[in-house]
Amino acid sequence: MPKLKLKTHSGTKDRVKVTKNGRIRVRHTGTNHFQQKKSSSRKRTLEGLETLIGKQAKSIKKRLGV
């Protein structure tokens, strides 16, 4: 019997970007609301994307079928 293909997890697919080299890039947490009580430097730190490493990256790659 042939091996079944895993389906891509669509929620993960929308939230994650895989780079050309296979690294996982995600948005920082804590950026959606309650911005007023955060300092400007803290908000600047949260800009852009974060690279995941280790077990987190491995589990996300598994969900994406990469």
C-alpha cells in the first residue's frame, strides 16, 4: 500500500515564510494591540520577522511538508 501524503496545515502556511535556505521566519508576538503602554524602542524591536530555530522550526517544517 502506498504511503499517504500529509496535507499542508493551512493556518501555519498563512503565518510562516520559508526562506530560500529553508529557515523559518515568523512575526514577533505582542504586536497586534495594546501598543500604547509599550515603549518606542520595544515596538521597534518587535518590527520585522523573527527566525525560528531548533524544535519549533522542525515542527513547523513538518506541518508544512518541507
